[in-house]
Amino acid sequence: MDVVLANLVGNALRHGEPPVSVRLSAGPHRIVLEVRDHGPGLDEAVLPHVFDRFYKAGAARARSEGSGLGLAIARENARLHRGDLTVANAPDGGAVFTLSLPRRAPGPESDPDGGPE
């Protein structure tokens, strides 16, 4: 998960605008981590493709040092941990990436959603 967080914060610092914030909250069954920048956000046409392998938003980024794999790998890591990674634009500007994970690792006494039976 440290690789996922590093990718999200690194992207926010490189492609967004300060301040970049990281917020952690926990409910009875889920832990939610949000990484937000305060730039213009992502173009609505880009949002459905952000997690696609090799996708880079904008022609300028196509020549950048990144491979376009970071967010695809981050989302796959989240899913391997029975969670998900999503993106949206904040109403007042900026991109918000939300990582949601089960609070407890699944075990014999847990249901599929990560909570006690």
C-alpha cells in the first residue's frame, strides 16, 4: 500500500497544484484514504481512462518520463487487497483519488465485505 500512496501523492504533486492533502478515515468495515490536489482537476473525457494501462492525459504527458502504468498498477494493488481506487473532481477544483480498503483482512470469521459475520 505504500507504493499506492506514493504514486497518488507523487502524481498530485507533479500534475496538480498545491496544496496536496491526504485524509484517512475509518468506518466499522472500511478504511478510506483520499489524496487531493487543488488544481483544475481532470478533464471529464479523461476520467474514464485514468486507470487504463499506458494512458497519459494530454500530448505533453505522452513524452514525459512516466510509463502510464502507475495508476493502473495502483488500482490493481487496491483490488488485490479487496478494495478499490477511484477518481473524481472535487466540486471546488482539484482531483480526488479515493482508496477504499476493508478494515480487517478476510478470514474464517469475516464476511466477503471485510466485516464480522
